[in-house]
Amino acid sequence: MNLRSSNALITSDNEIEIFDDGEAKFNAMFQDIRNATKEINVQYYIIQPDALGRRLRDELTAKAKAGVTVRLLYDEIGSRQTSRAFFKDLIAHGGKVEVFFPSLFRLINLRINNRNHRKLCIIDGEIAYIGGFNVGDEYLGLDKKMGYWRDTHFRMKGSAVNQILGRFLLDWNKAAPRGEEESEQLPLPMEKHTGSSVVQIISSGPNSQTEHLKNMYLKLIASAKKSIYIQTPYFIPDASFMDACKIALLSGVDVRIMIPNKPDHMFVYPATLSHAGELLPYGVKILQYEKGFMHAKTIVVDQEIASVGTTNIDTRSFRLNFEVNALVCDDRIASELHELFLKDSMSCTELTLERYEARPKLLKFKEAVARLLSPIL
């Protein structure tokens, strides 16, 4: 389905390392950046002008000074606190910096509802990072309000890297001024790698004819025979997703959904509770993460197949944003993510049907309002 609907090529020689901690992920990525010899392509929805943002900028600037090709792409809305001037030294030393759907005079944005939510880093065409972490001190757990930041990211080597690079170049050419698009050919065929993970890179956005990533989730849920473990910061799906979950639950599948127990948006949290509560009578296990903020976007089915990427379980990710996920058919990777879920469960409280029905009237009112706003949250 992924191949036919979104041209997601199947690659089978990939090596995958899982990161569930921001400090470990960025330390590894910065080391790979320092080791780069040819080119570095970086794309993030959010780049904050804080300590981590400055560290990324300075690492890229050092490589640009050394003659490495550096391209940096960020989203205007997600990175609204960051101006192009923040990257002036990088640009001065030959680095290329572009903004996706830039605002007019930084005040008016006609594409404010279509955000490039992808988070990618591709180094020398050989190593790629894909997942949920953005660039900002909060992603290192340094925001006292949000606390520890729990997210999931892949570091990949293998032929799937070429698919991620292709995705980046398509976005880059959309953002680059006319006449300055990258015309280089992708390095095909690539050298055979020693990994064994089967991977597809699936992307979707408002320019897609169909909701590729939502369809992928629905297909995964429908194929489950034993278990479905989902981690998501926002659970605001449409009716088709809710029906798929209900059918799985009625079929005896163990469905567990982990959400944060800490709101980061006024209406998103009650909307998430409302949808989660609707599944409780069907037997779903809703786990509320208490250690900090749960931002991971993962699904693991039957400990056999898993997806990690940028896609939240909401209409914005399925229909309005530009997103990308890595689908992995590998028992070892799926089992590692399954075990991570169980480990995270130790830092959760369960939202039972009794607890949900006893929630305060004010929260019920907020849920009702948020439910009406669900399509645009």
C-alpha cells in the first residue's frame, strides 16, 4: 500500500539505533556532524535561538568553514522566535539557510495552517536522523515547566538514508529561490550496507492526494493480531481512526495508548482526554506519562512492525502538516520499542473508566469545547 500510494520504496539493508533521550541523541548527531566530509542537510520544525540552537548553528558553521556543504531548512511558524539573522555567521561562511513558507515581513503568513513538521538530518548521504526531537533546550529536559522530555528518534544507516535525503531535497527545492534549486542527482546505486532492517520512508502533506500516513496507521491497526502500543503527545484522531481502534479492541487486541499528563496547549489536552475516554468502554488501556512530557510518535504492532517519525495522532498531522515516518519491519527493533513502552509505563498512571467518569464538570466543559475544535488543533 505504501509503495503504491506514496512511492515509498522498500529497503532491506538498514542499521537502526534508537534514541529515547535528547542529550544522547544530540551528542551523537553533533559527533556525526563533526565527522562529516562532504555535506550536511538539516531540517527541523522548531529551532530555538537558545543554547542548543546556538550549538547546532556553531557546529554547522565550523563545517561550512571547513568546506563542507551545509544546508539548513526550518519552518517559519514552528521557529517563529528565530530570525535569519541568527544564522548570519553560517551564511557568511557559505552555509545555505532557507525558510519553509516564509511570512511576509514576519507578520503575515498565508500558509500558517500548513507547517513543515519534519525533523531530519542527513550526513554525507550515509547517516540519517529521523524522529520527534526538535532543536531547543526543552528537548533536553531543561524547561522546568515541562520537565523531562521523552521522545523517540532513529539514527539510520543503509539504503533508506537515500530516501530520507530525497525527501529533504524535495522540501529544500520548494523553499529555495527560483533558479537556486539543487539539481544534483541522488547517489544511486548506494554501496551495500550490512544492516538487515526492512524500512520504508513514508511522507504526507497537504499536497498529497490522500492521507498516506493516516492510511499507514489504519493498515497497521487492522493487521494487528495481539497488541498495538501507541505513544503520542496528542490523541485527536478522526472517526476512521477511532473506528479502527474500536474494531481492534472488539477483536481482542491489546491496545495501549500512552499520552502525557501535562498540557502544553490550552485545548489539545482536553481534546486528547475526550478521545481517549471514548475508547475506555471498549477496553483500551490509557497510560498518562508522569515523569515529564511525552512527545514520542511511535506505534508498535505485535512486536513485529513499528513506526517512528514526526506524525501525531491528529487531523493536523494527517491532513494539514508536512510529515514523515520510518516504517520498520524488524522483530528486534519492534521488540526494543515494545520494551521502551513497558519501561515508560512504570512512569505512568492509568486512566481508568472510573477515574474518567469522575472528572470535574469544568474539565467536561473544556472537553466539549475542545472536541468542536478538534479538526484544527
